[in-house]
Amino acid sequence: ALRAAQARLDAVQVEIIAGDALSVAAGLPAGSFDVVFLDPPFDAHLQAPALDAARRLLASDGLIYLEAPAPLPPEQAQQAGLEVIRQAGAGQVAFHLLRVPTA
């Protein structure tokens, strides 16, 4: 479906990479993304490793959008070197906008 949308939109600047997200992230250059979207499977215990990987990939003023089964405690965000700047919920999903804390 992603490749079909890419072709339909003639999105030549888009690169689709298939693989294990944490392994792929480990091979990407640090600081190379302005926005990272995270929606790990809620029952797979991937939230903390995904946040760590996303933090490494963020540009200095980048943002992470995270979906989770519950609100992210500020302490957990701090452990990943991040701060929650907005969070809310809809149904059974909590969503968050995070960034690297400013000095």
C-alpha cells in the first residue's frame, strides 16, 4: 500500500524501508530526522527502546509523536532524554508530542 501511494503521488523524495524498525534505526545517521512517528505494538514492550532509538535520530529541534496505551510518565520521558510538550487521549490510546528539552 505504501509503494502504491508513493507511485500514485509521484513521491520521488520518499524512501520506503522495510525491516525491523529498531535495526533499521540503528543504521541511520544520528540527528537526521525532524519528526519521528512511533506507534509500537502495545503488548510488545517496545516503547522504551523505540523512544531511545527515536531520540538518537532526532535533529536538535525535532519532535517525536508517540501513541501508547497509557499516558507517558514524565520520568520515563526524562530517562529517554525527552520532555512531553503535549499529551491527550482518544478512546484507549494516549498520544504524546515529545522533544529534546531546551536549555
